[in-house]
Amino acid sequence: MEQFVDRGVQRPVRRADLRSRSRTYSEPKMALKLPGESMLLTKVLTALAMPLGIGVILILGGLFALLGRWPVAGGGLISAGLLWVWLWATPAFSDWVRGSLERDYPPVALASLPNADAIVVLGGAIAGVVSPRLFPDLSDAADRVWHAARVYHAGKAPLLVVSGGRLPWRDEEAPEALAMLAFLEDLGVPRDRVLLESRSGTTRGNALETRKLLQQRGIGRVLLVTSALHMRRAVAAFRAMGIDVVPVATDHEVVVRASTTPLEYIPDAGALAGGSRAFKEYLGFLVYWLRGWSLPRER
């Protein structure tokens, strides 16, 4: 029977294992990740720093000010919080801020892509098998894996690296790399052409752990596949690790429309979610830059 090697656990894995790994997977002892409590705290702080979190903090501050008999300050804070959330929930503004990230990485025809030693596709696209699911669950960003399969079938590289672990507090769920592998096999990619990186839980972790795999295989240039919204931070993180990457963006969220309607200026939950993703990317890029985890984009 054909086998592939899970680099996170260093042992052969068969197709039948994919649906049971959520219960049997054990975390590698040398896994690269923040301690669970630290990563959880980081996630909480990130959520509070998102547009909705900031808006809620401003509104709560205003309510406390009103209770403290500071009506002017209270009214100002509440108004600021409502306006802040309204701005990020407006489709017109959400499209603009997301477009500011995506426009540097437009879609590229497969025929125009250069050949490389490997294709690297980043996680954040598929949820693993966990009760009551029988199969991996595709998110909006699953285009990443789908497009990586397209690039592979176009003959642009002989190997495909999938990079994605799991959150430390979700022990019942297998690493995302396994779910990505299952999807790639369904898309016709041979299992012996896929390398798994199942340790990382962040974009920087993706870059660091992937570099180890590439060095072991003597792989040089790679085609980096991720969402256009995420590409700026991903490219910067990989280049900071000394990896020669060619960005291959997919999952473009903003489309050009011939006309606009009043609906573009009415708050919408989807627009708030999209704007928050862009806000997170700018915040993450700033943190990576301040910590020396990124290199600027080549022009």
C-alpha cells in the first residue's frame, strides 16, 4: 500500500487514518508553537483589537462614563464606538481596505507562472474531522488548496507542501495539514507528491517549519499559494526566513463592479467580517515588522 510521511509525527500514515486522526493524533514533542495559554491570550487580545472589539470597548467606556455622571464624555465614546463599527461594516469601506491588500497580488494565469522546486500552500482554509463531521470542512479560504492543485496539475512543480497545524486547546481535532491532504487527494494530487508540515499555528510558524522541510529536501525556489488578502504578510515572513518565494495569490475577495448602489453604504455583517480580516492583516504585518519577522516586498 502507498504511504506518505507526516513530518509532524515521522511515521507512515494511510488513507484510512485520515478520518480517525482527530482522536489518535498526538502532538510532536518538539512542535513549534506558543504555549497554549500564551497563544490563547494572543487570540483574545487580537479579537479585542479588531474593529468590533474596539467598538464594544468604546461603547462600554461610554456607558461607564454615563454612570459616572460624565454625559459629554459618555455620549462621545458611545458615538465613536457606533461610528467605528459602522465604518468597518460598510461594504464600500470594507472593499476598499481589502482591495488595498489584494491589488498588489492580482490573479496570474497558470501558463504565466514560472517553474519551481515545490508549491507551498498555507493553512487557514480547512477544518479537520471532528464530531459530528465525517469529512474535512471547507472554509471560504479553501480556494488556497484548490488553486495549489491547479498549479500542480499545470506541471509547475513536482512537489506540494501543505503547512498547517492546530490550536493547542483543540486536542480533539487533527492538524489542518491532514485535512488539506485529503482534499488534495480528492483533487487528483498523488499522496507521494505531498509533504506535510503539521506543527505550525501561525504564519511565521508556517515559514519556519516549512524552511526545515525545504532544507532537508534541498528545495530552493517555491511557489507560495495563499489568499491574496494574506499574501503580503506571508511573503514577508517567508523571505525573512531566507526562502525564495514566488507569490501565487488566490481567493480574491474584492471584485470590480460596473456600478454601486445605496446598499454599499448600509452596514452588513459580511462586510464587517471582511474588513476585520484586512484589519488583522495590517495589525499582523505591523507586529511582524516590529519584531523583525518580516522583510519588505521586492519590487
